Amino acid sequence: MPKGYWINHVEEIIDQDAFGKYITKWNALIDRGEAKMIAIGPVAKTQIGAVNMQFAAVVEFETFEKAMSFKSHPDYVDALNELGPDETKVVKRTSCVVSG
């Protein structure tokens, strides 16, 4: 069964406080073993594309199915709630799910 991955790019953090609360809850999920952080950090260079991303992260899940459904996990929903009803007022980012 293939693993699943989230590939995330952060263009801009608009509300550091709200995003920090989200990250605190997200890190608790990582610490608990819900997923594994493969890589995270500032983007050294945007090779293709007009937008310069600030940060990127690759997250590994035990299965592709878990990666696909994790956005509705109750504890992740709780973390997302820290971003408020309109996430784009807190952070500009992209996230995709891939099978590996």
C-alpha cells in the first residue's frame, strides 16, 4: 500500500498569531505520530513560477488514503479552526496530496 504525502507551500503569513496557534496544534499531531514531517523550512529558491514561496513542507502519512482523508480528522479540523472561517485572511498557501 503506497504512502501518501502532503506537499505544502506558504506564500505569505498574514496573521502570525493565528498561524502560530494552528502550527502548535499541527505539531502536536506530528508529535503524536499521526504523520511524519519529512522536510520543512524556508524556500531557498523558487525555480519555476512567478510567486516566491516563503516556506515549504513535505508531510508523510502511513497510507495514501490517510493523506487524502486527514483534512477531515477531528484534531486537524480543530487545528484548522485556529485559522478562522476564512483561512486566506491568515495565510496564503497551497497544499496538494500525492501518492508515493
